[in-house]
Amino acid sequence: MRVVVGGLAGPTPVQVRTHIRVDGAANPIDSSRSNVLVHGDAITSLARLAPSSVDVIFADPPYNLQLRATDLRRPNDSAVAGVTDAWDAFGSFAEYDTFTRAWVEACRRVLKPSGSFWVIGSYHCIFRIGTILQDAGFWLLNDVVWVKSNPMPHFRGVRFTNAHETLIWAKRDESARNVTFNYQEMKALNGGKQMRSDWHLPICGGRERLRDGSGRKLHSTQKPEALLERVVLSTSRPGDVVLDPFAGSGTTGAVAQRLGRRWIMVERDAAYCDLIESRVCSITPIADSVDRDAVVAGRRSS
Ligand SMILES: C[S@@+](CC[C@H](N)C(=O)[O-])C[C@H]1O[C@@H](n2cnc3c(N)ncnc32)[C@H](O)[C@@H]1O
């Protein structure tokens, strides 16, 4: 176990001062005193968490895009850097469904009865995931469309531009009560009007996009922090525990930490875990809601 000091300091309601990184699959994971980065498989790692112990789950699982390395081409026939990572490859829909059922059930076990579950996906996977969620007992509360204001064009021009992804917000079961929904905070974020289920936000770019020295993206599917801010601000309170079973570059934990929530992130790839550690170490939580409003004010959608 490696302990990294950093991040959570200053006057905040959160008791946490460090995050720990745990490797392997040996012991129960204790998230009561610090943020936890788990280097491991989502399904086996979640089995090491106490039941009914997390307030919010945000999952950005493999999409099963079924892309081959040469599938995406520009009009000049040059290849587009799509998501061809090994972690996104499944042999069949049945294999993907088996995997999805396993992680969905693992998430449901650790979610508090009053907790919120979020999952994001494209048309390749979100319908299968939605069915599996309902079959597992989750009760759907909203689907939210993330409308990308600057989507990647459809280079071959044989279909519509894919300009959105879908998020599903669900509670653990139909009878669940007291699910946090910060209606007024969302309204304030939306210029005083009720927040709607279409979120118009750009894809992750500019200085927020993590790149190596030669400008290459460090993660192919890094989500914009503005998207996670809405998820975290709407359905959690300061001090709550936010879990991300497919952490990638660590966007969920980075946002949770900044907003004074605690986090648990699971990621199977060691290089991404290193990236997450360097990302979260510099993040100081914002102490109160006035400051939080100031931070997200620049993100208001039109
Ligand atoms: C879609 S990406 C998540 C991106 C993330 N939301 C971000 O903003 O960077 C999915 C991630 O899940 C990881 N992954 C895939 N299968 C996994 C598994 N069984 N257990 C843990 N992590 C897994 C991949 O390595 C990848 O980084």
C-alpha cells in the first residue's frame, strides 16, 4: 500500500487528508479515513467494499464500440484516433452483457439504499446497460443527454454525426427514499431556470485535456469536468463518498475532491493509476457552496 499525502487540506467538512492506493485483491478496502485508489478489476475490487457504503456511483464503462484499428478514416483516407483500446474489446454482445451484469450487481451491493447510480454510454452500449439495470432492480430516475457542442465529425459522411452520449440516473430500487437531489443548486447553475435533462457541454479539450510531452492524449476517453460537476453537485453532499469503478484518467475523483466529497476510484491499468495520482495530488477542495458556485459559474450552458 502506498500513501500519497496531498489534496485534501484546509477548512472543509471532510475529515480526509490523504488518498491511499491499494493494489491486489487481498484485504477489505477501508474507505472510512481517506480517499482510495484501487488498482484492480472493478468486479473483484468492489467485492472488497462494505455493502451499502457509498453515496453516489458514476460509471463510465467500456463502450464495446466494436471498432477495428482501421475503421475510422478521414476523407483523405488518413486514420482517425478512435477508441481502439484493448479494454474496450469484447468477443460478443453476450460477453459484454455478462460483464455488464457482474459490475452492475457489484455496484448495487455497495450503494446505500438512498444512493444515486449514474452510468454514461453511447448508442453502442447504453440500451443494453439500461435493460440490465432494470433487470438488476435499479429504478430509473432520468436519462440525461450530454449534447456535445463540438463533436467529432462523421468523417465518411454515411451517417449522422454522433453528437451526444446518454447518462442514466437511477436509484437502488423503486422503494428507495431520500435520494439526494440538489434542485436549487442545479437551478442556480442553470441561470435561475430549472435544470433540464439536456446538458450542452463541450468535449474535454484545451488545458483540461491530459497530454504527454509530445501532445498525445494520455487517455482516449477523458470526460469533461463540467459533466462530472453536474453529476456530483446534483446528487451528493459535501463529505459523501463517490465511487467510480472505471476511473480512467480520474475525472470523477478530481471533481469530487474539488467539491469536498470523498472518493473511491477503481482502475485496472497501472499507467492510468499513476496518471490519476499525479492528477488528484494538486487538488484542494473548495470549502463552501459560495466558492463552488464561483467555480462552476463559467460552465453555464446557453
Ligand atoms: C471509458 S474509460 C473511463 C474514462 C474516465 N471517465 C475519464 O474521464 O478518464 C473506461 C476505463 O475503465 C478501465 N477498465 C476497463 N475494464 C475495467 C475493469 N474490468 N476493471 C477496472 N477498470 C477497467 C479502462 O482501463 C479505462 O481506463
